[in-house]
Amino acid sequence: MISYLEFEKPVAALETRIAELRSTAESDSVDISSELARLEAKSADMLASTYASLTPWQKTQVARHPARPHFRDYVAAIFDDFMPLGGDRLYGEDQAILGGFATLRGRKVMLIGHEKGNDTHSRLRHNFGMGKPEGYRKAIRLMEMAGRFGLPVLTLVDTSGAFPGIEAEERGQAEAIARSTEACLALPTPMVSTIVGEGGSGGAVALASAERVLMLEHAIYSVISPEGCASILWRTAEKAPQAAEAMKVTAQDLKSLGVIDRIVPEPIGGAQRDPAGMAEKLAEVLCEELDQLGQLDAAQIRQLRENRFLAIG
């Protein structure tokens, strides 16, 4: 069952009408195929026009859609032989950040990413994708392992931010994020990071300091959430739509600013409407990026990374 966002209500009403007509036709053996075809075409056009003109705040809602595919969904759809590796060898295991060896269309890679979960139980287990220090230290361990084995690193970023709890601060959250960012920059092998949903603050940067940073068409990437920004500037989260506009959180804005390198198109209606199609498109793009980066040596890769980040701003 499709979960509709607030701005999708006109589409929802039309699709509900289509479903009712189809049900009536099946039960009464009435031929209304021409009417159904007309309404389905109208619905498709309405959906396409709606998603062609989304505001930054609407894109934020799409990036947070409960049915949007997450790390485990992409692993199941396009990666083979995924071997999860757990623990940071210092404190414990963090289920918000997952990673391990994987194969992408015959190519061995180290895959790391945030997992938000897809129901109440899994969201609690994965802490809604908010990594703790042990998660970022695990990512460091996996990146260093990838460097030793000469494997490219792929990261799938989807977090509202690193976990801000007291226990995380006690275990050195800021230091872990800084060292994870450093590990990205020092990696001797190719690294491609993709913002697949939310890219929030340092919790996202710690897995996205790569020489190639991609974003899905309706993902967002920002230093703080629109609600957080609005609460600081206007003392109310109700100004979040205005904050999203001012912050330039969309892939289109960030591409023009040089913060990201490439936008990955989503199916019409967002990745949540066709997770399999979205996964296949992402696999195709990742393979293209790795083919280009595979021609560079470690020094060239690090230089590319340095030049990329020094050019921002």
C-alpha cells in the first residue's frame, strides 16, 4: 500500500478512484478499460508534473519517506556476497552503520552505509540511522581494511545526523566523526559516496568525504535539518519550509554549488515507488564511476579528493 505525502493528495485521490473503478469492473464484469486508461494517463501526468516542480521542503519529505529504500534494500537488490563485519574493536557494535565486503556486478568492493530500518522494531534497533562513535570507528576499520586489500569503497549515506545522546558524547562522538572523515580523505583506493536519502551534518560527512559524491534526485544534504535551522533563526520549527529554501539542501542546488558531483535520476514519484528500478539505476551509475576511478593510482586519487574539497566555496 502506497503511503502518500501531503502534497500528493490530488494524486492519491485519483489513484483511489482508479482502484475503486477497477474493483467494480472486476466484480460486475463491466468493460471500462477506456475510462481506466484515461484516468491512469491523467494520474501519471499529474504525478510527473508534481515531482517535476517540488519545493526544497517537499524534497525533504520525499527524502524521509517511510517507504524509501535504505541500505539493506540496496544490498538485497544489487549487491552479491555481502559479508557484514561488526564491531569497532574498541567498545562494541553499532547497528546504525553497517558495512562489509560485497560484490557489485562482479567487482569486489567494501560497502558501508547508514541503515534507518523500515518498521518500528528495526528503526529502534538501527537507532533511526543515527550513528554512534562505535559505528564511525567501525567505518574507519573497514576503510583501512579496504586500503590494505586494494578494494574501492562505496558508501550509502542516509542519516538525519550522528546520535546526539550523552553516552555518545562520553565515548567521543566528535573525535570519531573527525577521524572517520580523515580516513575517507586518506584512503588509497577509489571512494564513491551516494546520498540516498538524508545527508545530515557531520554524521553524513564522515562517510561522504570522497572524490566522487553523488545524490539521488530527491535526496537532501545539509549541515542541519530544516527544522533545526528554523528553530535557531526563527525560534519555531514551523518555518522549516523557508529554512529548506534558504539552506539549498537539494541535489540540484548542491550540484550547481559544486558540493556534489552527480545527480542520480529517480523513478517518477520517487525511489519509494520503484525501489527495484532505483537500485538498478544506482548500480549502473556506481559501475560507471568505478570504471573511471579505477584508472587512477593512489596519489592521483588523493589529489583528486584534495582538489575537490579545496574548490568548494
